[in-house]
Amino acid sequence: MFRNNHHGFTMRLLALMLAAVLIAGSALAEDASSALAKDPFALLEGIDLSLCSGAGAWSTDIQIHADGTFKGTYHDSEMGDTADNYPNGSMYISEFSGKMSVVEQVSATIWKIRVDEVNQEGKTGEETIEDGLRYVTCDPYGVTAGDEMMLYQPGTSLDGFSDSMKFWAHVFDAEQQELTELKDWFLYSSKEDAGFVGTPAGAAAGVSMINPWEDLPLDQVQKLIGVPMNIPEGAEKAISRWYEGEKMAELQFFRTNGDFCFRAKPVAPRGELIDISGMYYTWKDQEDVTVGGCTGTLAQVQSETGDWVQRCLWYDNTTGVSYSLTVVAPDVDGLDLIALAEQIFLPTVG
């Protein structure tokens, strides 16, 4: 009798222990599931997302709210686009809003996001002129209704990121920085081949993605950089700009064979050839060159869009200023980038 009672007690005890294990396991599974199923829009509250290449006076900036609704602005300054009634240039602007939804959570730090709707304020092509500056309403850039985008949380591994994704995520120099994962939020569209970087609202200049370039007259930019610059023959829509945080001068212009960007920046330590172009690719066909008596390099690569990108870097030992000239064009055959650089760059004779 005692043995039977003891056996029955043991079985009941084992049953209770098994139930406790199952309950604990279920709780752990629920915790793990809830940890995975995070609401990305709630996490994005207070984050400014900006699409900006760093080349050109343009950007698209959006803020996504916890319910998936968003508001945004696209602007593009074209100070060379002038006329008698708007001598100060043109500004292309789009104010818009919309709604996003989560398609699926791919991993603990990656989501697929659908842009359900985009609503633009005003009509494309509408123009107003204020204080000599023309404002033109245009379509939004970087956000399209029906597009499915990928959202990456800070800490996501950079393994599998293409060169283009690294460029837009602003981790193009990840190897130099020894980066293995994202520092900021990243919302990427493979359809647009472009992405938004997200940083806390109100982050310091140089960290936030608000466009840091200021359009200024060429003579003022030359005073700030301390070296002369020329607009080359045949250049159209030339825009000169200054980046105070980097003490960098820039001259953008268009010619029949492509879009060009010239940059100049004092560097330390002196004597180093540094890439300040803002064009980060795995360069091919690199060769040593001389620009106005200064040592430099020339390289090119074909981008994922099919355009050719050519880059020339050089350094002036006398002034301690580093230079770059880049071009993006459908075809660079017959283009002499060094000769063009020498039209812009006036070396200082030491």
C-alpha cells in the first residue's frame, strides 16, 4: 500500500514538474517572439530620415510616426537656373505625406516596409517667385506609392550590403573605419537604388543628415578656401558651395559629356593624398598622374546604373590643399579629365 501511494505521489510530482517546464518554455517562447516582433514605426518615432548623397544641394527628409503615417520634404537648389525675374536661382520643392505598413519582419533588425500611399501638396510645375528666387513644385523623390523598401535597425550586419547600399547608408568607408554593422537606421529602396539614413531629431551638424552645403558666390567661396578656382570653358549651370563643418569648397557644373563636381579642402597632415570626392566605389584602371605640376591619381568605374564615373585626385604641396574632380556620364571616351582639372585649378608656385 505504501509503495503504491509513493508511486502515485512520484507520478503526480513528475507531472507537476513537467507542467512547470512546459509553462516556463512557453513563457520563454513568448518572450522571444515578442522580442522579435518589434514595432519598427514606434522605434522610429523621433528619428529624422534623410536621403542625401552629399553631392548636390538636394535632399529628401521624412519623419515616420508610430502609426506608420509620415511627412516629408524634397528640395533641390539650382542657383545657376536663373532668368531676369529670378536672378537668384531656382528651388525645386515637394511637400508630401503618406502612409507605410509593415509587410513582414525578416529578422530581429530587418523589416520589409510597403509605401501604401503618397500625397503631394500642390501641383507639379506650379511656380512662385520671392526675393528673386523661383520656387517650383515638383514630384517627391525617393518615396513612391507601392514601393516595398527594406528597413534596417542600427546594429545590423553590413555583410551582404552592396556598394550602392553602403554608399547611401554612408558607410562607404566601412573598411577604413573597421565597421561591421550599421551605426544608424537605414531605409533602402532597391527600386530607386537609394536609401534614407535615420538619426535622432536635432542631432548635431555633421551627424544629422540635413544638407550641410551652403550655396555662395564663387568669389566668396574662394576667400573661404584661400585658393583660386575657375569655372571651366563650356561649363553650364555652375554652382559654387561651401561646407563649413569640413572647410570644403565645391564647384558643380554640367557639360555636354556629363555632370562634374570639383572639390578643394585643406588637409592635415600635409603631404597626404586624400579622397575628398564623396564618390566611393571600388575603383578600376587607377594610374598616377600630374595635375598642374601636382602629384595625383586618375581612376574610373562603371556604376550599377550603367553610367561611367571618373575621378581625379591631386594634392598641392605648397598650400596643403587636396583636390578632386569627378564626372558621371554615359560615356567618358575622349574626355580629358586632367586637362579640365587644370582649367579649374590654379597651382601656387612655391
